[in-house]
Amino acid sequence: MSTLEIKGLVASVAGKQILNGIDLTVRSGEVHAVMGPNGAGKSTLSAVVMGKPGYEVHAGQVLLDGVDLLGMPTWQRAQAGMHLVMQYPSEVPGVDLTEMLAEAYSARGRSTDGLAASVAAEAERIHFPSALLDRSLNVDLSGGEKKRNETLQLALLQPKFAILDELDSGLDIDALRDCSRRVEAATHDSQLGVLAITHYNRLLEELHPDHVHILVKGRIVASGGPDLADQLERDGYEAFTGDEVADEPTSSGSYDDLFAL
Ligand code: ADP
Ligand code: MG
């Protein structure tokens, strides 16, 4: 049993404070959904927890079984058991999936015997076309293929905790179902703890959250059970802030956001 504790996390990017004190505890096998409008700080939270360069932490801790991750480089956080499925998975020309997984296994002291067979079996399970296994990582894959590929990596690496940053963005219904069911299975089979970031209820219909948190303007403004997601669907974010914040255009300045859904 492991615990991921985010305590009083305050962070900024490009001189602008985005996270204004986040407290969140996830235990092995639990699924926590973090929902919030565009620009609320959801991706920033995942970036800060994983140690993406360019983010400044002003206060707080991110503890994995009591050990603060914030002083560690990203690769050490991954070795310690953290995993991020990015909102927009990176393309890595020249590196193929099995090579990358072999490196990751070795870095974790795991044998790579039978890795190719495990990759093939996992690809079949998640409906990732085997013809694409030899491609450079994510290069020229569709949005859905990229997320299936990322989910395949998650399943094989068996981290303690996974952050899914809008796993649902860019996915059709079939891909969404396959990916979210695979993650859900990992929460039972290997007691994976999940922080599922989304602004749609759709993902949660497959990936049943134990807890739902609503993040607005860098703060968790409400926490509850799965019914909170239903309430959000019904009433919108205004019900939680008193402001008109839902459907704000994204202000991240990323062209990728235009293609998010
Ligand atoms: P969400 O994922 O909830 O849509 P983000 O965490 O991506 O929101 O963004 C939160 C805020 O931080 C937005 O106002 C966005 O413009 C800003 N932001 C995020 N990343 C950067 C960056 N690298 N440089 C400047 N501003 C950023
Ligand atoms: Mg985001």
C-alpha cells in the first residue's frame, strides 16, 4: 500500500502563480478525478508533480510514501513509481517503443526477458495495431493511437501512481473505453493509484472514481464522491465558484488546445 500526498502546493510558471495551495491524498487502488475548466491549473498540477522544467514551487510538498519528490529530477520520480500520461504525448523520432521500455525496465532493475512478447500481448489487449509497434515513439500516430500507446506503457511499467492528464482528449469512444478500462483493471490487478484529470464526465463513466475534486483557479473548491461529477454536469462550474467560469476559452496559448476535442 502506497500513498501520494500533495500538501499545500503553491507553484507558478512564467512568473504567474497558478497553483494556490493544493491538498490531495491518493492511496493505492484509488481513483481520484480532478475536474476543472480550461486554465484552472490541471496540467500545471501534473507538471509540478512530475517535475517538468520551468515550474517554480513556492510552498508545499509532494510525498510518495513520505519521501518528498519535489527535490528529485523527473526520472527519479518515475523510478520511485510515478507515471504521467500526458495530455499531448510527445513524439520521439528515432526511439522505438520496445527500446524505450527496455531502458525503463533496466532502470527499475527489472529483467527484459520476454519484453517483446509482453508488449505484443498488451498491444492486443488495448487494440494498438501491432504494425505500429516498430514506429518511432508516437511518431505519425493518430490521437487515439498515441493514447493507446501511452496506456500500453503504463500497463507494462506498473507504476504505483499514474496521473492521466485528459486521457480523454482526442479520443473516440472506442479508444476511450479501451484505455480507461485498462487503467481501471490496473487499479485492481496492481493496486495502481490514479489521479485522473479531465473536464468531462465521459471518462468517469468508464474509469469509476472513488473521489472527485473540483479545481478552479488553482484551488480545490469542492471534493466528494462520484455524484459530484454528476452535479457538475448538471450545474456547471459556476455552482462551485459563483463565477461564470465554464466554457472560458483556454488561455494557455497552445495551438494544441485547439485540437483537444
Ligand atoms: P488546464 O490544464 O487546467 O487547462 P493549465 O495548467 O494548462 O490549465 O494552465 C493554467 C494557467 O497557466 C493558464 O492560464 C495557462 O495560460 C498558464 N500556463 C500554463 N503553462 C504555462 C507556461 N508554460 N507559460 C505561461 N503560462 C502557462
Ligand atoms: Mg490541461
